[in-house]
Amino acid sequence: MTQRLKTFLLLLVLLTVAVVGLAVWMSIGGSRVSRSPADSTAPPIPQQEVVGFFRKAAQERASAARQDCMREKLGPERYAAVTLSPQSTTTEEQFTLLPCYRQ
């Protein structure tokens, strides 16, 4: 056999061993560092808690806007309103913060 053929066969054997070794390593768990956070064993956050969080945040923004109107001493006829969609099933509640206005 020529030297070239021996080198080619040696590289072929090394490549085969590397591929088989990688396949075995991945099948038994692979690298734990490269796992994504979605693979963790932590339980998912319930949908109601997520929706409740956004609803509470919207209500707090509306309350702060009302207080700003009162702070400006423009009277109780100026206020801010928040509209929450009760049939929303998404994680983010749809809400609209209206500016202060005079009636």
C-alpha cells in the first residue's frame, strides 16, 4: 500500500470513531451546559397568574393617572380610565389608558 492510501484510511477510521463517539455522547445526555432554559424541570406559570399580573399592572397605571389628574387640582371631573377586555385569552391583557379630560 502506498503512503497516501494508508493516510487516507487512517483519517477515515479517525473520522468514523469521532462520529460514533459523538453520537453515543449525545444519546446519553450530551452537554448539560448547552441545554435551553425551556428544558428545566420548573413548572410552567399558570395562565391565570400571567393574565392577573397584566390586569393588576393596568389597574395600577389607571390609578396613578387618576392621582396625577387630582394632583393637578383640575377637579374630579378629570380622570383616567382603563378598559380591560374580559374575553381576552392572551397572556397580555388589551387595555387602553385614556388621558385626563374635562366633561
